[in-house]
Amino acid sequence: MTPTCFSLTALDGQNLTAYCHEPVQHLRGGVVIASAMAVPQSFYTDFAAFLARQGYRTWTFDYRGIGESLQGSMRACTADISVWITQDFEAMVQHASDSLDGLPLYVLGHSLGGQTTPLLPSSKRVKGLINIAVGSGSIRHNHPRIRRSAPLLWYVLAPSACSLFGYFPGARLGVLGDIPKRVFFQWRRWCLTPEYLLTGEPGAREAYAQARFPVLGLTFSDDELLMEAGSRLLHDAYTGTELDYRVLSPQQFGLNRVGHFGFFKASHEKVLWPMVIEWLHKQSPQTRYVPTQ
């Protein structure tokens, strides 16, 4: 199945690049995959195709300034994370929900994508959230190896690099990837706050508490970026809904490594990905026949 590339118009008129992976016949619902910080949508292509084979119309998209949605120089991108959420992510959710004709829409958020889902203006359209490697990025919740160098990054290296390049040159520095300047500084504010976005972003804790969609949280014990305590902090903020939170080790699945990014490897289709499908099938037992074209 070849995904369909299309131009998604953000709520403020900005054009973004997105892809839709269409099931062949039986449609159970839809899934929007929301990317991690600085990770292009192409990283999730294999997993999106897998979801489509299981009956879920699946969308990927790049936030403005990232991947295929980058227009011109990243230096010119003035968006921050709030714009990503309320204009880009929101547009994707609205588009996906409108296309499903009443079938449920889910979000699968990787790291940042899961962190920010409760902040969507249309979060009530979301019928379930799957969090992969979602946790607090606060310094106190960083892996010890990262925690030692974090002050140098946040207080010295990052401000200097952003001033010089006009964006955060993560690819050059070997720290994640390139990130628009205002996105980076909003994220920096969260990471320098003890409870991350829950207290670093106005209204975030309340948005988590008001969420009514069920949540599946999958955290891996060998995550090289985030500690379990930070993951529990965010998931415990879902006080008004059903939470299925799991801390998993690679050894449970006969694997040597999963970490922060490894869940999406195509080689893990038979050992890790079924957890998501089992949860989705429980949430969406109804199917609709879609004739092949």
C-alpha cells in the first residue's frame, strides 16, 4: 500500500506536508501519529503502514519547520510549540476526524507528540491516546548521563548556537535534530521547570486532568533520555480517565534494546507493535467495509 501525500492547510493557512495510509477494505477507525521533537514523519512510515494493514486509516505529518513541511530556511521559521499544537497538530486532528464519518479517531504520540495531545483545542475529538516513550524532559527526570551535561546545553551551548545560526543546529551538535528557535526556547523553558510542561505551560495540568480519552502509556526501562519517574509524573496527571500504564523491559520481548526510539523499528513488528493493535481493537470493535478502488 502506497501512502498518499497531500498538502494539509494549518488553521492559519500555512501549508504542511502529510501522508495518509489507507486500509484496503475494513476500516475500524483512524490514527494520527504525532512526532517526537525534531523527528520527521518519515521515521514512522513503517509503523503507519502496519496500522493501515490492521484496519486503521493512518496519518503522519510534519510540523512547520520540520521535515517536508520546512519551507525555505529554518532561520525564517517563527513558530513555537504552541503554534505546532494549535495550528498544525490541531489541523491534522480536525482533518482526520472529519474524514472518518463517525468512526473513532486515536492519536499515537511519540515523546513530544504524546506530551502535547491534551493541549489540543479539539482534544474532545480524540477517542484514545497511545503514548510511546512519553515523559517529562525536566532536568531532574533526565537519564543521569544526560543530566550531567544538561546545564551546559541549556545555559551555554544552546543560547550561543541559536544566536549564531538563528535556530538550534542539533544535527551539527549531535543533539536530536535541527529545531526552530522559538520551538527550542519554549521547550527549554519546560525542561528547566521541575514538573516540565505541567507547570511550565499555562493550563497544561488542568488540560491533563480534564482529558476523558483513555490512555495507553508504554515506557521502556532502557530509555536513554527519560527516567521512569518523569513518565509517571505525566501519566499520573490523567486523573479523570482510564489509564493503562506499562513499564516494559526489552528482555521481556527477547530484545537487547528498545530505548527512546526503537519501538518504531520495522524489525519489532511482531514483538512490540501488537500491543498497540490489541489496545486499539478493544477500543474500536466496530468495522466498516470500504470497497477497493
